[in-house]
Amino acid sequence: MNRTAARRTAYAASALWTVCAFFAALTAAVTSLPPHRVWGVLAACGYAALALASVAAARRPAPGASSARETTRRAGPPQRGPTLLLTSGFLLLGCGLAVVAPLLVLVFTGSAQEEVHVVHRAGARLLTHGTPYLGPDQLAGADYTAYNPYLPGMALFGVPQRLLGLDARFGFAAVFLGTVALSLRIAGGHAPETGRSSCRGPVSRWPAGRFGGLRNSVAPTGGGAARVRSAGAGTGATRFRTRAPRLGPTGRRTLILAASPLVALPMAVGGDDLPVLGLVCLGLALAGRPRSGAAGRAGLVLGAACTLKATAWPALPVVAALLAVRAGRPAVLRLLGGAVPALVVGVLLPALVDGPGLLANAVRFPLGLAEAPSPAAAPLPGRLLATLGPAGHLCAVAALVLAALLIGGSLLLRPPRDASGAALRLALGLLAAMALLPASRFGYAVYPAVLALWAHWRTLDVRRTEPAPVRHRPAATTAYTAVGPPDTAQVRDTGALLAPRAGAAGGNGHRRPGPEPPRESAPEPEREPWQGPGAGPHADRDERLSPAPGRHRDVRPRGRTPVSTR
């Protein structure tokens, strides 16, 4: 990337960080939740610092460009200015300022969204009573904080807090980042990750004369340093330089996703939706692989996601439709065979142990049928209908069921053909569910947004890795005839020979049947006295000389002296 393009990238990154800072500041100004306000203040400062640093990086002069002598002394390709800083260092710094710092502050102060405390209490009850739910008798007259609207698998994230005092948000973030990174790597088809620099592996070389007339070689050494040998001017000097590690496409995309306010805000204040979303992305990536055993692994991953929250359940029919098109009924059976054990362990057995508690907490409460109203009261169509009374609530549920039937019909009529189409279809279904649920919130928008971005990256990877289509070119219409000295050639256009002759074609432009009229052949070029039979231009553009008596044939490159082939 040249200097101008690097500056444009830096200014674009500065504009992006500025938008993120504005969103964080707006969140801190309008929210009434203390964790969101803390994140907004800290993240706005971090995003603003990144925006200023991006501008400073764009205005920084290119390293080593001040003098030709300094350019000659450098051993290696020229640095790309702010490009490397924007792709690796800035993303790491953005994650630190927008996610890590607010998360640590909120964890140490004990401030979190109510869902985190719900998960902690569920984990404690699971260890103490064997069920993460309170019974209907215990929920009588209680407020919404006593309910656990999650499926039994979510209580596992609260167990470390009970045993080790570790906040559940660390588990949410670890599962999300690991599964998303793995899904991006699988979806990329194991394409080579360009831009990654390492001191291990084969020695990299640069041709002589490219950088100051020196031939440089980098020998791998330990400790992340690279030893540079410069063989120039007879000095034999050995110098050392340090290479900064560069992130591949998977690492960059994961950090971009984590540093964005779309993920940074829920990861710092709550984040119970993030592990579900990461497992769904991993299941889609496995389902999109051509291997036969990937369907069973995809079913196992999606089954694990379905034991956490009900928002993962629409992924099963979408992936089943994808596998039915790509691999047929056996792949669908393998998908179900992988998902059923996880569902039995994570949902069916807890339902047998405490069925009334599961029904009251995970079914009735999210649908707004419990005694305590849900705090998820975003002004979306489903919530607005539910506020009109029992009839409005019934209309909201009917609209939700109708949307599910429409999405299911689209899977039967036009099933997705690849993982990107499946992700987009799932994003559409979750967006409709978010809008029509009687108890919904704007935080559910992370599902369709991340799925749409994942589908876009998947499409880019497929276009990059698939072979280019073969284009059949018409026959060449130029011929090369050697005239004059052997180091020159004259191009003779033969387009007239390919054009139809007068009287040879009918009114429709097709040639009439009959004998082919004779064509005038080009005159044979005169040969020089030193040329024998067989001399002339060769396919490799070298002049083939006639052999002398008792000697082998010599090859003389055009414009150079003869080179013996013996």
C-alpha cells in the first residue's frame, strides 16, 4: 500500500473511531442504567484517543523516507506507514480501551446488568439444589429479579463465580471470542492469512538491487528478533531488528468485532447473548464445510447453544435446510444426531427434574404471562401491542407465530445454498422475532447485526479462495514474421485474412459451401549468410542459431551475445 492509500485508510479509521466515540457519549448521556453510563464515559474517552492517534499516524512521515542513504541502509521491504498500526496495534488498543478497561472497572466495583446477577444466582442454586430455577410457589408475589428466563445450560456460567469468585462476564467473553474466531477461520476455507510475519520458517530474501543494491537475508532467531545480514561493500555487517507481529484476517476481524460498540457494550455490562451468538456462528461455519462429518459437529455445537437461550433454536431448522440442499437427508440426520444428545442433557433432564420451575421461568416469563412484568420493555411493535391488554398480547403472539411460519415456508420453497445465505436467513428471522416479541429489548439487535457481518466476511472469503473462471479467448489474429536482423520482428496484421471475402457470403453473413479459395502466402523472408535452415524466432523469444560443424547449437538471446548451451 502506498503512502496516499495509507493516509486514506488512517483518515477513514479516524472517522470510524469518531462515530464510535459519539455513540458511547450518547449512551452515557441518555441511559438510566449505571453500568451503561460507566461504559459510555470510558469508551468515549478511548474511542476519542484512537481517533486522534489515527490522525497523528496519517500525518506521520514515512519511516526512512528522509534521505536516500537511510533508505539504502534499511534491510527489508519498506514499511507501510500507518497501515500496520491500523490493522494490529490500533485494534488491540481499541479492545483494551473499549472492552477491557470498562469490564475491569465494572467487575471490581460490582456493577453489572441484572442478567449477570441472575446467572450468578442460577449457578449457586444449581450447586445447592440441583436446579437453577425457583418453583411457582416461591415465585408467587416476587418481582422480576427472582425469575431466571434462561435455559438450564446458562447456569454453568455462574458456577465459577460460586466456586472461584470469577465473574460470569469473563466466561461470556471467552466463549464468544473463541467461537467467533474459530468460525471465521473455518468459514475462510483455511485460506492463507496474509500479512502475518514470523521469524520461524524459511528464510525470506529480497533480490539484489531492490534496496540500495544490497542482497539481504533474514535468518530466523529466537525471541521474536530477526538477524539481518547485509552483503554489500564487502563489509559483511550483521545487524538485528525486531519485527512486530501482524494479525491475520481472522484475528483482525475478531478484534474489529470486539472493539465495535455493537459487541463492546454488552461484553462489558452483561453479555449473556454473546456465547449463544458465537456458538451459532460456529455451527453455521461447520455446516458450510463440504466434509461429511461436519454436520454432526455442527449439530453438537448448535445443540449446546440451544441449551443456553431460546434465541438459538431458530438456527436448527435453518441449518437443516442448508444441509438438505447441500448433502441430502443423511447430513440432516447427522445434524439431528449431534444435537439430540446435547438437548437431552441440557434441556430434557432438567425438565424432568424441575418441570414446573422451567415452565414458569423460561417459558411464561419471556412471553409476558407471569405475574411479574418483564423489564425488557423496548418500544417495539410486539411490546406496543402487548400494552393494549389481553387482546393486544394475543395479537403480538399471533404475529410472532405468523412470522415464524413465513420464515419456515421460505426455507422450504427457497432454502439457502451456502452458509452466508443461511446466516442472512437466520438474521432475518431473529430480527422479526425481536420486533414482535411481547417482551423485547434493543440489545437483541446484536444477533442480526453480527450474523449479517459474518455472512459478508464469509462471502468475501469464498470469492477470494474460489478459482477464477476460465475464459476462452478467440484465436490470435496477429502473426510474427521475422524480417531483417534476427533481433527484430515485424508484426503483420492478418485480420484481412480472417474477414469474409466479397461474394463468399450470402445475405445472412454465412459462408457459402464450396472450395476454399486459395490464399496468398506471405513471402519467405531473405536469410542472412550466417543463418542456416531452422533459424528464426523461437517460442521462448530467443534466437535459435544453426549449428556449426562439430559444435552444438548455440542460443543467442535477443540483443545479447551468444550463450553456449554445452
